[in-house]
Amino acid sequence: MARLNSNYLKLKAGYLFPEINRRVKAFADANPAGAARLIRCGIGDVTEPLPASVRAAMHRAVDEMGARESFHGYGPEQGYEFLRHAIAENEYRSRGIEVADDEIFVSDGSKCDCGNILDIFGHDNRIAVMDPVYPVYVDTNVMAGHTGKGNDSGLYEGLVYLPCNAENGFVAAVPEEKVDLIYLCYPNNPTGATATREQLAAWVDYALANDAVILFDAAYEAYIKDPAIPHSIYEIPGAGKCAIEFRSFSKNGGFTGVRCAFTVVPKELSCATSSGEKAPLHPLWNRRFSTKFNGVGYVTQRAAEALYSSDGKAEVQSLIGHYMENASILLEAARSCGLAVYGGTNAPYIWVRGPQGMSSWEIFDKVLGEANVVVTPGSGFGPAGEGYFRISAFNSRANALEAAARLHALDWK
Ligand code: MLT
């Protein structure tokens, strides 16, 4: 008899966002009036139109596809040279970071890459994740058989959880014990926290000393306003030897529906083979790409390239400015309710401590039922998120203002 991957049966409930959608649908079916005034501040999905420079580039690329001479079939799996070059030049080399064009791998999303990257690692690594954590890091390891069972609060045997709380500013400290793979996400989803240069340097030192690899998710780097905060792990000396970086066009260029991202795998990054020698990871990721992926579409890659034109850069800044103004409106609203608020200044997420004694899902139900606003329950990101909720700033200005007014009007006692 064919066997299924029983690791999937260890997964807890649904993936967080489909689970929220299920609950919102149940609410909407039972409350048509509430459904009509629903404002979604749950999933971090962009709302504003694609930049004009991006749309123009897509139109041009579509026209190219319409003529035999300029038609594009399969492209290079790793991405077209024009985009890999634009990324390496604009994101790294212009900031003094040496990243070669062929260390950039263009993909259809950071979420996919964060999951797929496990293909090139062994199954016997000790894996550390932050708590609260973007659920993809945990669930993909469960699926790959890297964990034991999960308990009722959602912790899986075999993973090392690094608690992030108000006391440590939601920045994980390096562990006492030895781990091999470390997921870090800064600016952080869900807490909106950022890590300083010194904090990231401590992680790089740890990784180098322990032959560990850091999987650095920087999908929200464009939201960093504070000039002292690093945008890339490669700003830290030595990180090229111990870190893979995930970046996305979803949250800066508004590409959640277009789908384009990239991952940097430095050629100097090596790991142990089963016989204990060191071998580089770059050829493995390259091989995986060529075998399991046919590359991102030409039109989409031209669209991403346009984000690096001078108009594109200005348009990205304007999108970021828009969402960060929403963040400050929503952050002030949550603060005016007498709640402790975190994040929201260098990240598009506001992380709010609910009233004592209320669970995250109780807060979710209250905010949905009484204010008809969808937020994300903090416990959905791990047990350390219990009692918190996350407000996403990805919305129209009108919705952000209305959501802020409704949150303010709630009785939080
Ligand atoms: C979130 O809301 O946490 C994000 O939208 C998740 C994602 O980008 O996949």
C-alpha cells in the first residue's frame, strides 16, 4: 500500500492564515451586517496598486512575448541575468557588500524558499527557531520529519525554541547549547522588532564558532527607517561564511499577487558532508533550482527589475511611506487603549499585549465581533505569543483610520 508522509499528521490545526479565514467566514456567514463593515488587519497582504514603472515594464514585456523575435520561453532557472545583476548591484554592492550576481537566486516567493531550502540540508541538524515565529519555519521542518510530536501549546519535540519577549526586546539571545540551523527574521514577523548590528554580530560569531548556518529572513528590510539598523545579515563581517538570506518583492514592490523574491546563497558558505568534510551549499541550491524549478516568468522578472529604476525606487519609497503612516496610526490607536505596543516603527506590524487574562483567540474574537476588525492572534505564532495580537499596517489609509477609531472605541477593561 502506498504510504503518505506521516509527518504531515503531526501538524497542529491549519496553517494560521487559512484558519483565521475560516473563522472570519464563519463570523461573516452568521453576521451579514458585521461582514459588510469588516476591515482586515490580519494577514500582511498589500493593498495598494502596483507602481506605474512596474506596470509599464510588464506591458512592454507582454508585448515582447507577442512577437516571435522577442518571445521568451524557458528562462534560466536561477533568474535572468538582468535581474540578478540589478539585485546584486542595488541591494548589496552599492551598499558596500560583496555579493556576486550568480549568488542571487530569483524565485516565486520567500515563503517557498524558506521551506524549500531544507532540501539541501541533512535531516539530523539541530534547529533553532524564535518563539513567537513565522509558522512556515516550524511547519516545513515538521513536514520534513525534523521534529517529534507537537504539544498542546504548539511546541514540537526536537526543535530548540528561543523565547522572544518584552524583556529581551523580542530579539533572541544566542543559546547556551549547540544548534546547527538558526532561523532569524528581522525586521521581525510577527513582533515588528529589529535587531541591532551588535545583536546580529553575536549570532554570526555564534554560527561561525559552531559551524552553524543562519537562515536570515529579511522580507521586511525595506521598512527599516533607523539608519543604525542593518538591512542585510551580510552587513556583519563573516556572515557570508554562515548565512543564507531571503528577500522578497512582496512587501516593498507590492508583489504579493505578482510573486517574485530572491535568496542569496554565498559561494563561501560550506557545510559538513556525511563523512565530515566541508562542501559548499551553492552548487546544491543551484542543482535543486535546475531540477525542481523552471524559473520565474519573464514578464514578472522585468517587473521586478523596474523596481530598481529611479522611478521604481521612488515609488517603492512612497508605498513604504504609505504603509508606515498606517502603522503609526494603528500603533497610536492601540497605545491609546492603554495597551503595551511594540514594533510598528521599523516594520509594518504592530505587536500588542492584550489585557491581562485574555487569550489571543479571545482578543481575536472580541475585536472581530465588536469592532469587525480582523487581527492576528499572537498565539498562532507560538506559545510566547499568547496574550498578544498583531495588527498589520497593510491597508488603505481610510481603512487604517477606521480600524484605529474602532480599536480605540472598544472597552479593553
Ligand atoms: C503574514 O501576514 O505573516 C505574512 O503575510 C505571511 C507571508 O508573507 O507569507
